[in-house]
Amino acid sequence: MASPFIYRFTRDLRLEDHAGLARAASFGDVLPVLVIDRVLESRIARSPRRAAFFCAAVAALDIALRERGAQLIVRRGAPGAVLKNIARACGAQGVAWCANYDSVSAHSDERLQSELEEAGLRAAIVHDALAIAPEETAAARPSGGGNGYRAFAPYFASWQELGVASYDAPLLVRFASSELHSEPLPAPHDFGAFDRPVEAGPASAQRVLDQFLEGPGVHYALAINAPSEDRTSHLSAHLSFGTISPRWVVNRTRKRLEDPFLLSEERFSLRLFLRSLALRDFFLQLGFFHPNADDEPLQERMRKFPFARTHQALDAWRGGRTGFAFVDAGIRQLHETGWMHPRARTVAASFLCFDLGVDWRVGRDEWAQWLIEDDPAIANGNWQWIAGVGADMAQYPRIYNPHKAGRRFDPNGVYVRRWVPELAQAGSWSWSARAPQAQLALPFLNVESAYPRAVVDHEAAARAFLERYRTFTASGGR
């Protein structure tokens, strides 16, 4: 019998359209393995909803493997030692796995690769988390010597022109029969979380995508600016844990665009959704080409900017009690669901960085405790982008006025009243403030409630931040 080849599942919990499985299968029959180490355990344990989603996705993967006559081999421990032991036990010739793009995981990948190769095993790291691999977009650059893009506009122009591969042939993957012992599948209580019903796995992800492309997807341009309707794709957690392939999502969306009966505004919406997928790839390729940019701003001149690590209103921001209704609604939606509408994320993050002047890393780490999704490289890219220290840095950072954002994105207060119970009983709604923002951030005056007053004067805070920013940049970042 030919030697098997181990495939180590990480953030790619599916069998369909799987670049990593395809690579492993090119070496022989595939032995599927999940290693739960301290790093994975720590990441999953940070959010109870994340733990429930992860465990449900792993269970779905195991069911799919059993339908193919295989079984997911689960082990707990250091990946190098675990994988070498399994390889010795079954005579495997090597291990393949999906590449990671945050610095901690990327450096772990490098160490594991060296450890396996020193033991005489082949180690194959595969790009699976992006629709288009970083080397492909880098190779399309007119200049740059194969380095990645630091600006999104030229990246997106190249990304649009490149084809997206497909590995949608799981039946061609042969799985190795094995008598190896497997430890129990992970359960939420392993991570200090309660069991809760969660829909995860490829079938759930595919259903979410189908429903989105057939309905809300053609109105995405409106949905992205209407948090009250909650009609964006909701694929972030599925893409994060790889229960659906980003290549599949892009190809399906491009296929949907071929419908000759689509209206021009519907085509615009689908193209805008493709742009959001490209932005996801963009942040991942930033992590690939700049692996040390997790905790340091991508913009070197901003690495000494004096962001604060705390603020007297930081706990109010964390708890969704800033007195700015649109910000608070987003934070409370995150706490209750493990997800936040993209526009609310932008405004809430801007408020932390500019109104409070707090370091973007504080916000990133705070949200990592609540979000279901687990994409550190994407979180880093997004937070640096908002804070004005990462890619596509403009002359001045964009500071969102939380009151104007509410008026624009939630004109009737539906989103706010859904997530801020103190304001839910307002009979009528108007964002026309008739009191100084520093004294009262409520969109109306005649409401008696437990809702707090504004923790800062937005206009004054924004001006003070911009003054510090101008002084810092004028000094050359010293």
C-alpha cells in the first residue's frame, strides 16, 4: 500500500473546493487530522460563540469524512510532536496544511515546516484562504519585484483581471483507511463555553451564499448602508473557518453577474460585493508580504504616534454606553450576536481611535473576544486602515461623526432602537440634535431613560486629534 499523506485542517473545515486537500492528494491517499494546540485553544476560547461555531464546523467535517469512509483524527498537543507521531504510526510521507497570514500563525507555520523537514517529512503549505494567491497578484504588478501591494486601488485592478482557480472535485480525493486512535471531537465546554445550537459547516455556508446571491446580493449597495435591514452576506464566520471557499464565493458571484436580466443597479451591487471579497484578499496578502505588521503599523512613520492605551471612557465604549446611539447600537449588536454590521464597525472603530484617541490594538483585541469570526490578519488590516496607520493612508485619517453617521445610515432609528433598549420606546425619531453634542448625544430631548449622556464632545475631540496628528506628521514622525 502506498504511503499516505497527512492533511492538517486549520481554518479550512470543508472538503469542497479545497486547494490544500488537492495538494495533499497529489502525493497519495489523504489522512485527515485536526491538531488542537494551545494557540488554537486560546483563540477559540476567547469567544463562546466562536467556540460553538468552531465545534459545529468540526463535527460537520467529521460527518462528511465518515460519509467518504474516512474519519477525522483529532489530537491535542504541540503540532510538530503530534504530526510526527502520526506520521511514524501510519508511515506517512509528509504533511500539508493551509497557510496563515497573521504573524503569530505564520511564524508557527515556518517552525512547523522546519521541524517536519528535519524529521525527513515533506511539508507543503498551501494558499487556500484567498480567492487569488498572494504570489499571483504580486506577479501581476507592473513593477515591484514580486512584492505585494500596499494600496488597494491598483491591487483591485489586478485582482479583477485574474482568473480564480477551482478545486471543486472532492470525489477525486482518496482518503486513507486508518486504525489510528482519535481523541474526542472538540466540544464548546472544552473552551469554557456552553453548548448552543449553531448552524455551521459547508451545507449551512452554501445555503447562506445561495440565499444572498438570489436576493439581498443584488441590493448589496443598499444593504451595506442599511444596518437596520441586516441583509449583507453574513459569510464572515464561514470564510474565517473555511466552511466555504473564497474561490467558490467569487466564482459564484461572477456567474451571477452573467444573468442577462439583471438591472444595472443590481450589477453594481454584485460588483461592490466582489470588491469586498477583494479587500479581504488584500488584507491577507498584506499579512503574507508584511508578516510583522500585526502589532506595528504598516506605515513606518506612524509607529511612534502617541495613541493612548486607555481613556476614562474606554469602558463606556466597551460596554456600548458612550451616549452616541449609533456607536452603542453596534457594540451591543456585537455582544448579543457575535457580529456587527460593517458600517457600525467603521463608526465604532473610528470613535475609539479618534474621539477617545485610544490605540487601534486595544479595539482589535476587545472585538476578538466577541466576534465569531477568527481572522487576525483581516482584523489587523481593517483596524489599521480605520486608524490611518496602515494601507492606503490618506493625508489625514477619516474621522466619522457618529451623529451624522446615525442620521445617514439609520435615519428612522430602527437599528438603534433594536439594540439600545433604553431608546426603544421613543414614539418618534429625529436625528436633528437641538442640544450641544457634548451635553446630550440623544437624537431627541424629551426622553427620560437610563441612556447615558455623551462621554465626549465629538467636534472638540476630533479637532484635538487632528491637531496632534498634524504636529506629529510635521515633525517627521518623531
